[in-house]
Amino acid sequence: MRTYLRKFRFDRGELSQQQLADMVNVSRQTIVSIERGDYAPSVKLALLLARKLETTVEELFALEDKDYA
């Protein structure tokens, strides 16, 4: 899964990982893991992230060809 979370953090006022983590009530490490692609967020967390960043889940995350295998 591809993530555009980092791009949206910077587009929305250069939010730090910690600031975003605080907004959605997770650890900074969770945000780091999502941005690296090491962790796929739950549906609830993906929706919260999208809402806080004023976008859609589809804009934040995209499936890659390898995800279909």
C-alpha cells in the first residue's frame, strides 16, 4: 500500500508527526510506521487521519499492484 500521509502533513501547515499523532490519539511511532509503509492503519484510523487532514482516505492511501497478488 502506498501512503501520501507525509505529503498531506506538510501540505496542511507542516504538521509534525507528533502533532498528527496527538490529533488522532496514537503514538508518534504509529505515524512513522504508516509513513514508512510498515503498518496499515485500521479503517477507523484511516478515516480519522483523512478527516484531520481534510482529505479522503483514497487521497491518503493507494493500493499498489503487489497488493492484488
